[in-house]
Amino acid sequence: MAQQKFQTEVGQLLHLITHSLYTHKEIFLRELISNASDALDKLRHLTLTDDALKTFDFDPKVSIEFQDGDEPKLILSDSGIGMNKQDLKDNLGTIARSGTKNFLSNLSGDEKKDSQLIGQFGVGFYSCFMVADKVDVTTKKVGEDEAFLWTSDGHSGFEIKKDVRKENGTTITLYLNEEGKEYANRWQIDSLVKKYSDHIDFPIFISYEDIEYDKEGKEKSRAPKTEQINDAKAFWTRSKNELEKKDYQEFYKSISNDRDDPFDWVHFHAEGALEFTLLFYIPKTASPDIFRTDYQAGVKLYVNRVFITDDEKELLPVWLRFVKGIIDSSDLPLNVSREILQQNRIMSKIKTNAVKKILEKLNDIAKNKDKYAEFFLQFGRLIKEGVYQDFEHKDALTDLLRFKSTKQEGLVSLKDYVDNMNSEQKTIYYITGQNEASLRNSPLLEMYTKKNVEVLILDDEIDEIIISSVPKYDEKELKSVNRSGAADDFSEESDKESEKSTKPVLKKIKKVLGDKVKDVKMSNRLSDSPSCIVADENDPTSQMQEILKSMGQTDMPEIKPILEINPNHEIVEKLKNMTRQKAFDDIAWLLYEQALIQEGVTLDDPSGFVKRLNNAISNNL
Ligand code: ADP
């Protein structure tokens, strides 16, 4: 059969891993063993659920052989499900994983950087081309008659031919190159398997020649030997006491495609009425597909150590999609389908417990402010999603929210805020907007600063949506500083005189601005600035309008802001006695436009603004 080309992305991946210095080449063995273990998992599942295979004599194992010398080879076999011709074509020649594929189609062109980044995605089977010039895959799928040989040198493409093979499973032969010849060695293989694959649930055997020497050092006898290297006990079924930090770290890497250590983990065995084991990891960084709709599920489901699925997104609530790990229960049926899973009462109990355990872990992490901030920086958005979507856990998740603040360093919880409130304060205040720096300098905060009242700074674009679903915390109302009326709580004994003399000015400004504003009001929140823009109590703020627009809502009625004027500001004082209409108009517009600029809104008529500004300046010179 003629040679077939690799999918473009596979070509790019192979180029990256073979042409750039790959410092972790030894992981190829972990990747191959992990594929073998998956193939055994799949067959074990079939032998338990498929009637045609109920009597099948299944002897699950992985065997490793090697040949040193001039033509070093490493041969890895499994007695797993095997592949037919179509499987070979689909699996070893394309990349199915969306994250990896996406990464590859958006390469930066900086080879060094790209090759470092690719580590995050997991290179899978193709990693064997780091250590081999040529790879043969001989395989027969269980229940089928034909066997096939897939062969490739890792750059020009691959070939698939018929092969002769009686037993189901797969044998992979690596023709080791200079980089790889060190792996044709019993001790190297032994130590790599112990390091990366000790937790695999199936026995891994190594075959080698046992050579005995006499006293003079001459070879006395040579006998082939086979030895089991690992314990073959599913990692998560082990007792916590038996396991060390580095065991958890290695296991994480073997299930996650992540080269980095995990951020933290939870391991829990439930015994009694319902038996299950949970092992969940929080990664250090979010996987690149986490905000894509076709993200890869991170949790695998096992029933009594038999692999069921790694493609079920409902095992945990959606906001927990950053969690990687395993759920194993002996109380679920083996042939559990997606539909059954979604209605199964046992599964729903396990899910409830799983969320509880993860929340406990997060609360535990939150005791360490810096550590939690690290977590929140990566996954805070998902916690916010949870507050919005997961009614059952809303309160717990609200406690896990963190915000920037005008008064405290770092990130603040709502509890921190409430603990810091003075006795007269009844409300929790926040300001929303796109840009932290301009929010911190916003005129809307002047009164709060003056009164020494803390304001939470919500500068993430989804904050405004989230926070609207938290009307109260600890009996205290949450109020947006961006809205009209928020500062009423602070109004001092107002100066009746100044109020009276300002009213006509407000009326005149309103007349000048016409339908640009909903209203022009006296402000009790400003101290240094002459004006500010706010949204009416129940209107979406200007930022929310932008978000709604970006979400495709184009038919919104135009929502006008309220212009607030500081009655005590010098400019406003001067306006009271201004008789020249033209100058008054300019200043009225300028008060409106400067407030918009401070809100981060782009002016409709920037050149008009500049003209008015220059008029005002030259009138003063
Ligand atoms: P991943 O394992 O992450 O899916 P790989 O590139 O390692 O990516 O493997 C691609 C696919 O090839 C696997 O998903 C599996 O379907 C198939 N495959 C690889 N090795 C084996 C094997 N030993 N037995 C059966 N199928 C295999």
C-alpha cells in the first residue's frame, strides 16, 4: 500500500518534537504504557459487558522487551483491544484532541517557545519519535480476523499493510536512534516504569537475558527471564498512608497530559452504605481549552477499577471542569450508559459528595491567602460561573469569591469586607468597569474615600453579571457605586442654600444636553470632580450594555445615563452666574464628556470636545 501523509497538525507536532531539544524524551515510555493500559481497560470493559466476549480468556498485561547492540530496539506489547485498519488510520495519523490541534494550528513560529509549550498538551504516541527513527505497530483488534502493520519514520508519512498475528492486542517496535539507544537497557526501563507507571492497574513485565559469570568474570550461562516490574494495583485504590507526595504528582502527570506538578489534590475513600473512591487534582494552570465548548472532560469514571468513560462532562458540575482525576465506585452497573448516568441516584450521590470534598479542599486552601489567590487567578472565573449557575452551591461559592478592593491589599472575600465594615455601614459597595487603574481613580469613589468606606473593584467583565445574582451577603445588600442613588446613604446635611441655587443650573444643563442623558441630578458622592456618569437604579450600566452587545444583543433600546453634578465644585459655582449662553453650553458639554471619558466610554464627537476644551481654555487665558 502506498504511503499516506500525516494530517498537517501531526506533521507539525512531529517536527516540533524531533527538531527541538526535547528535555523530557523519557516520557515516551509513559505515553506508550498509558496507551497500552487504556487498551487493556477497554477490553476488560468489553469482556464484562459484551455477550460475545463473556467467555473470552482475558490475560491483561504489558510486556517490554529490548535489544541492545548495533541495532537497538525496544518492543512494547499489550493484550488489549487492538486496532483495525480504520482505527490505525484515525488514531495514528491524526490528532483528535481539540486542545492540541488548536494549539498546533496557531503556532507562533518561534520554535523554541512552541516546543516548550507543546509539553502542556501531551504529545501521546508521537513522542516515541523522539527516541526512534522508525516505529512499527503490529495490531489485531479483538473479535476481528485481520491483523495490520503500521509503519513510519516519523516525517514522511505512514504505511499500513496486512500482517499476520493470532492474538488480539498491539505490539510497538521502536528502532532506537542515538537519542534513544540508552533505553535498550533493563535498569533504565525498570526505573522509568517505577517512576512513571507504577500505579498502572495491569502487570508490566520485562524480559531480559540473565547472564551469570564465573569468578574470573567469564560468562557462565545465559538464560531468558521475565519479571514483573510494578505492583499492578490501581493507584487510587491504595491507602492514603501508603502514598507520598511524589506518587500523587506522578500519577497526576500520567492522567492529565500536564507536565507540571498539580496545585493540590483530594483523595477520599467512602465506605459503608455507598462505596466509592475519589481522587481529584487541581492543576496549576488552566488547560487551554477550558473556555471552549468542546473542552476535554478531566474526570474518568471507573466501576470497580474497570474503566467506563473519560468523556462524560456531567460527572461534576460544569464549573468544576478544571478538576482532573478519577471517580471509582463498585455500586454502579458496568454497562452504564450516558443516559443512565445522568439519572442514576448513586451517581448523583457520588457527585454531591465529590463537590463537597472539592469545596472542602478549596476552603482549606483559602486559609492561606496567597495560595488561594494563586488558585483564584487561574480558576476564579469558573468559581464565578458556579455562583451564577449552580444554585445548590451558590452560598459556598459566594464565600469563595475574591475581589480587589480600595482598602485592602491583594484579594478580598465578602467576609473580609463585612468584617472590616464600621458599625454604621449597612451596605456592601462595589464598582464595575474594565480597567482597574481607571476604576481606582474614578470620581464615583470620591465620597467613599472621603468617608473611609471600602469599595470592591470588579474589573473582570463577567463580574457585573455574577454580582447581580448576589443581591445580599450576610444580610447586607450589595450596591453598585455606578448607579444613581448608591451614595444616598452618605448624604450629609445638605446645604439648602447651595441646593437651591444649583437647581436652575441642573435644569439648564439638561436643556443643553437634550436627549443625551436621562437626567441631570445633584450629586452627593463627588468631592474633587465636578461631574460623573451613573446608570439609573434599574438600568444596565454602560459596561453591561457593552457585554450584552458583544453577546449579540443588538436590538437593545438606547439606555441613557444620568449625569451627576457636584454642587460644591468651583466650576458649578461659576456656572450659576454665567450669562453668556455659548460659554455655558460648552461647559455643560464638557462636564458630560469628561465624565464619559472617565468611564472609559469613547466619545461620539471627539473633535467637538477638543474645540470646546480649547474655547474654555482660551476664555481663561
Ligand atoms: P491519546 O492516547 O491521548 O488519545 P495518542 O496519540 O497516545 O493519544 O494515541 C492515539 C490513539 O491511538 C489512542 O487514543 C488509541 O485509540 C490509539 N492507540 C494508541 N496506542 C494504542 C494501543 N496500544 N492499543 C490500542 N489503541 C491504541
